[in-house]
Amino acid sequence: MDQDIEKVRKGYHCAWQIHYHIVFPVKYRKALLDGEVAVIIQETSREIEERYEIEMEAIGMDKDHIHILCGAHPKMSPGR
């Protein structure tokens, strides 16, 4: 495994090693995710990283769903 994924992050008052695996399926599992859409999704995820304290560790896509492996400070809930 990658060294960054194994690393324990530290804040002022806590230490954490949290990884969220989030899957976003396309409605009705239609094959809508082509190369152009994939580029837009990756650009959007970079903007989310800059705006919030979330680190996108890996992004994988198929034609009908997206997998995101990310990590964040424990104060950030996965649903947020």
C-alpha cells in the first residue's frame, strides 16, 4: 500500500486515520460516465479538496458509478 494511506494524521487535540469509501451510482445505472464527464468530476473533486479539509486519495469510475476513497478530520461527517 501507499505510504500516504498508512500515515496517521494529527491535529491540535487528536490523531486520526480515517478513510471513507463512497460510491455514487448513476440513476437507473445508465452508462453515462464517459471521458469528458470523468475529467469534470476529477476537477470538481480537486476544488472540493481545496475548499474543505478533505483529501481525495483515489477516484475510480466505471460507466455507471464512481468510487471515491477519501480521508478527513473526524469533525467532518461523511454525509457533509
